[in-house]
Amino acid sequence: MPAGYLIAQVDVKDAEQYETYKAGTPAAIAKYDGEFIVRGGQFEAVEGAPPLGRVVVVKFPSYARALEFYRSDDYKDLLALRLSVSDSRTFIIEGAD
């Protein structure tokens, strides 16, 4: 079964509140068998427009599990916090593996 990936580009507007979001996400992601592949870090846009700012990639065992996490009660308050302190582009995609 192919993995599922949550991919987000995040333009943080309130760094202090975003730190609260970051502190809460590892436990929620782990509960759905997810793992961070990319969590910020250095990047260079080599084609097209650069990402919004911060790039995050989380791998889940399946596409369905990634959607389950994103739509979960475990994540809803964290998601509301992130949406209130940042602009983002987020999508979930099925992997090739």
C-alpha cells in the first residue's frame, strides 16, 4: 500500500504562537503513525516560485491514514491555531512506494 504524504508550505505570521503549534504536532502525528520527513530547513527554489516560507512533509502509512490525521479531533485545535497564525498551502498526496 502506498504511503500518504501531508505537504505544507507555511508563511508564519506569529512566530510565538506558531511555536505552540509546533510543540503540539509531534504527538498528534505519531498517534496516526506519521513521521516528519521535512520540518522547515534550508531550501533553494530551483524552478518556479519559491514556497511560501516553511515547508513541512509528513509521511503516513497510507493516504487514508494521512486524511484521518488531518480530519481528526486530535489535530483540529492545532489546525485552528495554525490557521490563525499563518497562511498556508497544504495538501495530501499518495506516494509512489
